[in-house]
Amino acid sequence: WGVANAKGPRLPLALVPTTAGTGSEVTPVSIITVGEEEKRGVSSPVILPDIAVLDAELTLGLPPAITAATGVDAMVHAIESYASTNANNNPLSKMLARQALQLLGANIETAVHNGKDIAARGAMLLGSMLAGQAFANSPVAAVHALAYPIGGTFHVPHGLSNALVLPHVLRFNAPQAAHLYAEIAADAFPRLDAGEGAQGRCAAFIEELASLSRRLGLPPRLRDVGIGEQHLAKMASDAMKQTRLLVNNPRPLAEADALTIYRAAW
């Protein structure tokens, strides 16, 4: 587990994604479920494939709910990568994140509501891949850290876990990251390209992301996926174990902050 612990030679590796979300076909990261209630990450260059093949036809039968959740996951990859404090955040990773958001934002609703639209499916695959390349360089942060206990303990799909906490984490981060979220707001939602100033554009971006999840038919609250309020404190404690992610967050996040975010999402 962890970073750079997987070593040694391996067999040739070709990866062919069948969802437009994880970007795993171009990242050095693998997430493994351990036991019944825990997810752990493995990050190593040996996980990078020799070839990745994007074939939109393989995603045409993806159900709307999975299309929506995986698509939001890809958007989160781009958003968190862009705002990451990781030392590897750089102009190229930012460019990849912005191009990903342009493709994903323009096509996710079409892909969900008209799943046979192969152009939208292809754009989602390309956007997911670009977002994967972005966070392979500039890693994700607190949205993913808080999503892991939701998926690990309650077996909520990963993309949906991200969607449930996304607006609440971004609001928490806004005091330090509003200017960054403002920069990418119009990439995902061109109508937000207005002269509201960084704070206003950031707030509009966060609200639009929450609205997008609703338009896609995703459950909006933790309670809607069967999580009881009594579990929130344990989830906050578990989220603190995701140190490799939390160090990248634009605003330091303590256990009490995680609990506040979960309560807002509940």
C-alpha cells in the first residue's frame, strides 16, 4: 500500500476503460477494497500501462446512474488536480484539467440522458483520460479523502461518494481556493464566464455542481444512500487516515472539519 511501494518487473499491461470516470488507464494509482469496510490506495509507476485504448462503443450500454456517477468522478479529478497543493501541480497538469472539464461539462448530461450518443460518449472518455493524466501529476485531495469512508463502509459507488461531498468540501476550501475554482468555472459551465469576481464565480460554480448532480438524478444527501447520522463521527475519523490525499488539499482539514462537512452533506 501507499506511494512507490510496488516495485519490480511486470507483464505487459494494456488497459481498456469501460466507464468514463476513473481515468485509471493513464494513472499510477489503483484502489483496492480491503476486507468489508476499507479502501486503500496503491500508487506506483509500475501501474502505468504500456498502452491505453479508448473505445466509446464499449460505454454505450452503461446505465444512466453509472454514467452520471463516473462522469462526476472525472470532473472531481480535474477540479481537485487543478487546486491541489502538491508540488507536482504545474502548467501542464492545469491545462489537462481545464481541457477535461470542458469536455466533461459539455457532454455529461447528453451521455446520461441519451446514452447511445457516441460522440458524447467519446468526449466523456477523452475527458476522463485527460483528467486522469492531470491528477496523475497533481494528485487529488479532500473530496476523495472524505469519499473513501462512504464507499468503503457503506459500499456506495465511488463516483457517487464523491458527488455527495463535493459541494461541501469546495465550500470549505473556498477561503483559500476561490480564485482557483473561479478560474475553471467557465470551463465546466460556460455560462459562468461573467464578471462576478472570483468569490461570486466560485460560489456559482459550487452551486452549479450541486445542481448538475440533481439534474443527473444522483442522490443529494448521505441519508439518501442509507447512511445514518450516528455513523458520521466514525467516518470523519476514518477520513483522517487518507493522509496521502489530505496533504494536497488547498485548506488544512482536521477531523472536526470533516465531521462538519459530513453533517452538511447528511
